[in-house]
Amino acid sequence: MPFQKFELHTLLLKGINTCGFESPTEIQEKALPLALQGQDIIATAQTGTGKTAAFVIPALQQLAKTWTVQRNTGITQTLVLTPTRELANQVTENIRQLGRFMRIRYANIVGGVPYPPQIRLLSQALDIIIATPGRLIDHLNNGRVDLSQIKIFVLDEADRMLDMGFVNDVKTIAQQLPEQRQTLLFSATFEKEVQDIAQQLLTNPVKIELTHAFKKHEAIKQHILQADDYSHKHALLRHILKDRELQQAVVFTSTKRSAEKLADQLNERGFKSAVLHGDMKQTARKRTIDIMKRNHAQVLVATDVAARGLDIKTITHVVNFDLPQVAEDYIHRIGRTGRAGMNGIAFSLVGPSDWAYLYEIEKFTGNKISQTVIEGLEPRLAKPGLPLKRPHSAAQKRQPVKKHKRNMDKPPRPKTGRQAELKKAASQEHSEN
């Protein structure tokens, strides 16, 4: 077994083998040797590349090493910080599966669930804590968590964490950690905010850049379907969901209300659908994900709360019923398919109000997404591939363009851009965690 070359504990190797991991992914191949040596790491990689195991395996190996010296008595050795509950649940599941033959005690500390069960967990001896920043801060302020002996600190999806406004929480938590520790930072992008926090929290880190953040998902076929209006979008979606090769699909909408409405409409049409958004309680969200994992529903209609941390290998199709307002979220949305070496397909339904978002997505990714037309469902309002524009009359075309002098007494209108959009999206999702 190729993982044997990393000289891992036999029980950990047994867990890896039981999970069906035949050989390390590229990110694991590059990160594991460094992480196992105790090196600080900054790793950027696309979703679905196996990066969760790239930090879970070193954490479990560290615990296995302590067994040969002394059994840990209530000292938490690893802290994994994630931006969302869904991602925390995914990490927890990875720890459970990979460490199934080991004596691992871990706790999932996230918002949206009652405090008493978490308080009982934190009163016990724990090896690993997986947490979202807001809820962990609450427990720290009440003296329920001791992070003074942490040996490995993991920041997962660091870019998303900072976009959601958790930067101060991350710094507060880091102040409770010992200076002598190993820090592993994983991120889909390495923008300035991530660079700044990495400079503050990591010591002589090795940077691993598996793929450029804007690189096209090679295992995912991406298509644009132009839509005239809402009903046209709905007809296109129904056609996609009838694809014989479709196993399960995630359909993304822009709002919680539209997700619920669309899920109801699909159920009425005979497509067994579940819904996932930030207003749902944690128990309801977990139940929805379990329904999808057990293949009890064909379609998951979701907001961007599912864009990261949702790992279901049977998802073959992703549909952007509404395009994301933040271009970077497009990458994470379509990354719900084509995972673990599988192929996937992603459709974006582009209506009259979506062209500006599509332009930003193509600019951000550096990829021109091909347009597809479905026979019998062709768009009527514009030529394929061209933004919808209000037609000008012949009289308007003959009129000369008037030049206006700028009124210097009035200040220029403030520019709005991607940062404003990120802050708006972050403020909404921050309240959910």
C-alpha cells in the first residue's frame, strides 16, 4: 500500500485501507511528508483534492506517537478551525473514518446546536477539537476549553474564514495557543488577507500550491444555458434532471426563500428533492445531508451554505439556477461534483439579470464557459452568447452622442466591487455560524 512509505501507525494504515484510499492524492503526496515532520504549511488546492486527509492523517499520527510514551489524560493536542458547520462535520467524519481503529476522542463544537451536549463533551478528555470560530470563542470565554497544550493547529478553508469576517476570532483563538506548535493552513486561494494572517500565525512555512486557484476543473464539464425567464429556467432544469446519467444533483439558488420554493416545485414535478440553507437548525441540516448520502433524495436545492464542506461522491450534476454574486463561489459550487477523481457536469442557467455575474466569473477564472442549446428549449430573447441589451431605434442611432462635462462640485460616485460583495455575503453567513 503506497501510504506505507510515510511510516504511519499500523492502526492508522488499517483505517486508510478500510476507507478505500489506494494511493495518496497530489496534495497528500506533497503535504504529508512535511506535515509529519512537524513543518508549518500553507497549502492551496481546489476542493475535492483530498486536502482534509492531508491534515487529518498527521494529526492522528501525532496521537499514535504519544501512545508509546504515555496516554493522553485530558490534554487536547489538535485544534481544527473551519468556517462553517458543514465543513466541520466533514472533517469530523474524516477523523471518524480514518481513526476508526484508534482510540480517538474528539468533539465537534459548532454553532446552531444546543450548548449542554457540547459542555458535557468539553468536560471530558479530548484528543481533537473541530470547531467553528464563533462557538469556540463562546466556550473559551466561559472557561470550558483549554488550548494551552495544542500541538497542531489547522486552519481549513482559511480564505472563506476571512471572507466571513472571522479574522478577529481567529486571532483571539490563536492567542490561547502555545507559541511552540505546528500550524497548517489550507485555502482555495492565497489572496492578501490570507497572506497577512499566515504571516502572523505561521513560522517559516513551506508553501504548497497544487493548482492555481482559477484553474478550470478538468474533471467537470461546464456549460451555459441561456434562459429567457424563470419559467424557461425551470423547463431547462427539469430537462437536466431527466438525464439518465444523473445520480444526484445539487441545484444552487441565491436566496433561502427561492431554495424552498424551487424544492417544493421540483417535488410536485416528481423529482424527490431536499433543501439546505442557513436558516435551518443544525439538526435539520444534518438530516438533509444524511438523506442525500443515503440516496433518499435525487436533488439537493441549496444556497451557498452547501458550496463548501459538502462531500457526496454520488453528486454527478451541479446546476446554478441562480449565478453566485461572488465569482469565487462559482468554483466552490461546481466543486461539489467531480470529486475524488470522478467526472462531473455543471450547468449555469443565465437569465437576463445574470450576464454581469457570468462576466465576473469568466474574468475571475480565466475560462470562457461554452454555451449549450437544448433542442426545443432554445432562448428567444437574444442571440446565444450575447448579453441582453435594450434595442435602440433607428432615430436614436442617428443622434450624436452628447458629451457632458463633469460637475467638479460633486464628488465621484463611490465604486463598488468584489470586496463589497464579499462583505455583504460574509455578514449574512457569519450570523449563521
